[in-house]
Amino acid sequence: EHPEAQAERQGRAGPALSLGLCFGVFQGMMPLLGWRLGAWLGPVIEAFDHWIAFVLLGGIGLKMIHESRQPADEDDGAPAPPTVGVRELLVLGLATSIDALAVGVTLPLLPAPPPVSALVIGVVTAALSVAGYVVGRRFGAMFGRRLDAFGGVVLIGMGVKILVEHLRAEHAAAAAVGAAGELLRALSCA
């Protein structure tokens, strides 16, 4: 293989592997952390994890949309490739896995030992992240900056979905507690 072709192939593999490793490690470690901290931390995390995910994903999504609207590179007229620094990658890893921390409390309920479950979660996440990166690069070559903006919208949508699901669950739980209280009052008066 020609050295330039090999360097180009390795240049594409590096970011894909970094992304897969980051997401896989976060998705695998967060449930383990939740499992180890157990019932003590579960309610605390559940109280605000959705807000953290919403803010982080929304912020990164807005940044991606903003960057997609920047003018093309002066040198060749092509749009500058999107850059994701180490800090952004770590924030994305954290934001997309924060709810896994609370889910970790349930790991002992699975038939496999919690470390095995966490390892499977991490490996599958890493593999799917690498595959997503490869597919994204192919589509990125076809659609350019529009795909960056779409990715930003997807991240914002993920943040909104996480927030709405948690708020809806909190509302349903509050309604159930209220109904149970009314039932107990009615039974005690009878």
C-alpha cells in the first residue's frame, strides 16, 4: 500500500477509534459507578441527571449548528472540517452516559454479573460509535455542512427527549402519590 494512502486511512481511523473508546468507556463505567454507589446515590442522580444531559447535549448541539453556518475556508472554498476536541469528546461521552449512572443501580437485577453487563454495554457502545462515525463520514462527504447542522439538531433532540421523559415520569409519579393519598383519606373517613 502506498504510504500516503496508509496515512490517510490511519488518519480516518484515529478519530473513529477515539470516539468509540470515549463513548464505550463512559457507557461501560457509568453503570458500574452507579452500581457501586448503589441506593445512596441513585435518588440524588435521578433528581438532576436529565437537566445535566439536556444542558450538555443542547450546548454541544447549538455549537455544532453555529459552526455549520461559518463561512467556508478561504484557501480552497471547501467548508472547514468539523473539529471535536478532547474536551468536547469527553463532554459528549459524559452527557450521553449520565443517565447510565442511575441505571447502574439496577445492574444486580440482570442475570449476568454487573461487571460483565457493564463490559458488554461498553463494547457494544464502542462498536456502534465507530460504525456511526464511519457512516457519518461517508454522508458528510455527500452533504457537507448541512450534516453538521443536522447532527446538532439530533443532539438537541436527544437532550430534549431525555428531559421530557424524566419530567413526564416525575409528573406521573407525583400523580400516583396524590391519588394514593386521596384513596387513603377516603378509606380512613369511611
